[in-house]
Amino acid sequence: MYKYDQYDQAMVDARVEEFRDQTRRRLAGELTEDQFKPLRLMNGLYLQLHAYMLRVAIPYGTLNSEQMKMLGHIARKYDRGYGHFTTRQNIQYNWIKLEDAPDILADLATVEMHAIQTSGNCIRNISSDQFAGAAADEIADPRPWAELLRQWSSFHPEFSYLPRKFKIAVIASDEDRAAMRLHDIGIQLIHNDTGELGAKFFVGGGMGRTPMIGPEIRDFVPADELIHYAEACLRVYNRYGRRDNKYKARIKILVHELGTEEYTRQVEEEFAHMKTLGLNPPLAELARITEFFHDPAYDTRASDELDLTDPDFRIWVEQNTHPHKQAGYAIANISLKPTGGIPGDASADQIDLMADLAKQYSFDELRVTHAQNIVLPHVKKSDLYALWQKLDEAGLAPPNLDLISDMIACPGLDYCSLANARSIPVAQKIGERFADIGRQKELGELKLKISGCINACGHHHAGHIGILGVDRKGVENYQLSLGGSGAEDVSLAKITGPGFDEDGIVDAVEKVTDVYLRDRTDGERFVDTYRRIGMAPFKEALYG
Amino acid sequence: MNKTITFNDRSASDAAAVSLEGFLGASNATAVRIEPGEDVRELLPHLERLALVEVNFPVFGDGRGYSAAQILREHGFAGELRAIGDVLVDQLAYMLRCGFDSARADQPLNEQAVQDALNRYPQVYQKTSGTSPISGRRPIWEIRHE
């Protein structure tokens, strides 16, 4: 894992002092809320329905047990004993007092964490593959590249007042576990013909009210030009992205309105100019960062044998573990989606426990996933049973990874000031309807995603089944959509037709899964069947 | 009009800035004011005779002026670069790093707050093309590998 040096630490410490001063000025009445707002937003502090919400960055979703413990400490000391892991691999606290915020940031800084640029119209936390460094299918660890981008994007003088927020994801395998194509910039590391590692750039993806899949704009950017190319992409956006309408201000609209070819031409022109300026850190800097991400000291004699006689353990292993690149090891997924729970929530005690388990079983490392779960990336197979027992005791072993109850849901109207409808109760009711794990496994991989408003924080456009909560004449109404995907088979979901009330949407979900069970052929996932048979049979079942 | 504050030893120019259109139509003007939607590259053929470029920030959240400033400096503009309009103390450090020499804010700026803001961060992560000791300073990655 990356370790701060004196320079990184000094930057984060300076930010804490700056925000302490800004908060003092606000509390003393020297700043109005209007003046304070852009300052607190750059520090991830939102004013929500009931309290301040603080979003803490977890760069590329990687953290160690000490950092995880700090997240538990903050939940306990400053919040109501829990935190909420988000779709951008961050954590949010929903009940924060403004006067505590500087102390929280100071606590975070002691473990090399911060809330810098977790909101505001700037470059946000860089996200990545939660299996980075462990997955058997990656060509390189994408995190050194993400860290290089983190440093470049932190306190960027030119790109801190962009037309709108800006999200970057970096992956390094063909399987896309990070919804890369739905980011403002998606980067896939690849080898070129001569075996050199570089970056393929996709620009202009996104969800929100105008979902778009980012087109490829360059097939190969060499490592020593990465920052030049990113600068070029951002400069064209900063200069020409729309600022007249908040809802048309994301880069996807610019790329769409200019056309991919014209946007690319402008970027290439800027890129040629950037190359003359020497803004890119030398390869030695990427090499320095890469040193921090070396493989842990695996036991090379570890066995691949697993005793699966305990049937509950077997189900969990089948569903929640993933192949590791190292023989004798597995990637273990901790589902934060218990039946009837709030997707992505974890109590302070659970956070502490996951930290302890990471230390004991996973070389001190944890990951946060964009699907709002936690990963222990390097677990010896012979330790899996003991790990599972401890998780199970703490309610952390739902064996439902990528099944229908492993839902993404935004905080919705229970917390969020933008929401039109509640998301959490709908997630809970669907979870209860499909509580039987045998039934869930019968349905197979099924990604269900719920947003409480058109801003799509719950990724409903990318759901095999998507649900969008809207306000219809003062009543919450839920629209159903089918066929989306945030993975390598990326696609945008299509709306089925008129919406449903809260109980009606649960019935509707059941009906479309019945159509799948009826019409599927061998080996087809829900989304495959939908793609093959189209919308009509589903509509017939829902509205016929 | 509020007074112009400078970030460095340069003394503020008292040339009167004209609009971009006015500047391009006149052969003797030495100061110009750029609005966010205008293309600063139109000034590139005329940099040598320009003593002052004012970059207007009608609202602080419109960040196009930062790119305008960077482009001018990257192309060797050596005259005074001044931010005007809705310039707040918390934006000054970024302005300085993008090559601005001075600011004339709509709302008066507190001198001490200005100094605090300009000196807040001990280092920078990015290289920019500014020419002053602070805006042109070496990024962390360069210091790491010296």
C-alpha cells in the first residue's frame, strides 16, 4: 500500500488547518453560509436534510486496518455508531456536527486519510478495481497509476472550478469491476504491440439524468505522457464544457455535442502542446509509487484444498470468494447487504472487526467496492473457514455477492436533500421478498440498483434491473428499467413503462424475475435473457 | 473601485483595459480584459505589446479564467496578469499558481487573510508555467527525484 512521505503528509495537514480556520470563520459569523458552502464542499461536507454529511476519501478503495479502525472511531465518536460505504469507494457519515468537522479531518490525517475533493466541481476520488493486485486476470496493478493521478489531481490550480464534478476510474483487466465506462474519464491499462504498459482512454461516460457510455478516444497513452494527456482532456473540458445549465455541464454532454471526433481532435492538439511543457512526472515517480504495491509475502506452499463439508460455508465460498492470482489464496468479499439491512451500512463494531480480520488474515489490507461491499483481498484458503465463522457471528457473511439482494442503493429521501423518493425501504422490501438464498442462487447473477432521484447515485441505469424513485404529485413512484450493465458488457437500462408504488415495485421485480425463470436457456443470466428476448415479454407480464 | 493587490514585486499597471474586440480592432492598446467565454488564444499573436491582461471572473465558480491564464503564461506572456471580479481569498493560491500577478476583487480582501491564503500550502503537486517564485515553483515529484 502507498505510504505518505513528508510532502504528502504536509499537504494533508495544511488542509486540516485551512479548514479549521474556515470553520472558525463560519461559526464566528465572518462567513455567510453562501460564502462557506464552496469551501466546505471542497472538503466533502454537505448540508443534508437532518445534519451535515461528511464524505471521507478512500483512494482507489484501498485501506489498511489502522485506517479502517479510524473509520470506526469516527463513527463511534462523532456519528451515531455507523458509516455508509458509497458507490465511489468512499465512506459517508450522516450525522456530523459542523464544529466537529475540523477534528475529524485532523484524526483522519493521523492515518494518512482526508476528505479532500470528495465533493465540489473538481476531480474527485480516483476509483479502481477492488481486486487490484490480487485478481488473476489483471495485466498490472492499476493502483500506482491511480495514486499518480490522485497526487496530480489534488489541489490542481487549473481544474478546481470545473463546470461540474469529475470522476476518474482506472482498471487493468478486460473484466470491468469498476464501471469504468460510466466515468468522466475511464482508463484501462493495456500493453501495446511492443509490450509497453500504457493507458487506453475513454472520455465522456456517466450516469445522472443523461446516461452515456464513454467512447474510446485514444488507444494508447504511454506511462510518461499520462498526466499530459489527462491535462489535455481536462483543459478542453474546463474551457468549453457548458456552464449555462448545471444538468448539461458534465463532460459527457460536451463530448456528445462536439462529437467524439472533434473532442478528440481538440484534445490531441492540447496534448501536443502539453508535451512541450514537461508537466509529466518522470517514470521514476511512477516506479517509486509502484514499489509500494508489491505483492505481500505469500506462503508459496499454501494449499488449494478446501474442506467444504459445512453447507453454509460452502454456499458462502461459492458466492463470495473470487480466484486469486496466487495459488492457495482467495479474494474474500464481505457483503454489507444483510436481509432487511441498509445497503453499504456498517456499524462501528463491524468496521473494527473487519479491520481486525484484515490484519489477521489479509496482510493488513481491505478494499471498498463500488457495489458498497468490503473485500479482504489476500486470504489464505486454509484460513477461509475461520474467517467465515467470525464474519457470520457479526452478521457479515450474507452469501449473496452479485445476487439480487446484493443491491446498490443511494441514501434516498431518508437522508438526501436532492432525493424525490426513499430508496432504503424499497431495498429492504425487495431483500425480504427474495430472502431465501436458494431462490436467489436460482436467479443467479442479477444486479439490482436503486436511485431515489434522477441524479442516479444508485446507478439504476447500469442495473440488470434498475429502479428510479420519482415524485408523482406528491406520492413516491418507482420506475422499473431493465438491461443495464456497468461491467465490460456495459449498457444502459431501458424503462419498462409506467411506474409503481412502493409495494407494486416489489411485485414488479418478482414478475420480471419470473419471466426470466420461464424463458431462460441454459447458462443465461437475467440480463442475457433480456438481451435475447427483448422487452416485450417482460412488459406483457407487468402490464398485460 | 477596490484597490488592486499584487502577489509579487511587480507594480500594478495603470493601463486601462479594453475589451477583446476593442483590442483586436485597435493597434495601440496595451491592456485588454478577457471574459470567460472568449478565446484567449486570439491574443497570442499580440503578446509582446501587451502590458496587462485582466481576466474577469464574473462568478468565482466559473473556472475558465484559470485556463486562460495558464495558456498565456505557457506561450510566454510576460506582462501583468490580473484577476478581476468575484475573486475570493480562498481562490488566490490557485490564481497565483496559474500565473496571476494581481487581483482586483469586487469585495475588499483582508490583507492578512490574503497572506495566509498565499502561504498556506508548503508544496505543490503540479508543475505550472507561472514565472513568479511561488507560481513557478517545483512540484513535489521533481523535489523527490532531484
